[in-house]
Amino acid sequence: MRRRHPAAELPEPLRVFVREDWPGRDDAEAYGAFIDARHIWRDERGLDFLPDDPEVWAAFPDGEFRVEDI
């Protein structure tokens, strides 16, 4: 059974996004890596969601358009 609230506090690097801590060509890719790490941490603990998920998703930055990605 999955729990709805974290039993342990989220580690600092997964609480606040710091651009320099995450790989990516732009802020959007780095933020995506941050989100992925949060989901891995959440899933490893059998949680359904993290309490701040709505705010974290709302802060997702726009990515840069790159023709070579098409």
C-alpha cells in the first residue's frame, strides 16, 4: 500500500531547485532532471505524491527552442 504523505523529510537538494546542481542544456532540462530525481525519491519510499508537488510543477521554466531537436 502506498502512503500519501512522506514519512521522512525530503533532502535539501530535492526541496529547492538550484540550476548549477542539475545537468541540462537550459533551465527546462535541468528542472526536468530535478523533477525526475524527486519522483525517484518519492517512488523509492512508496509515496503517492509530495506535499509541494503542485508548486514545484507550477515553477517549471520554459525551454529554449532548438531547430536541431526537431
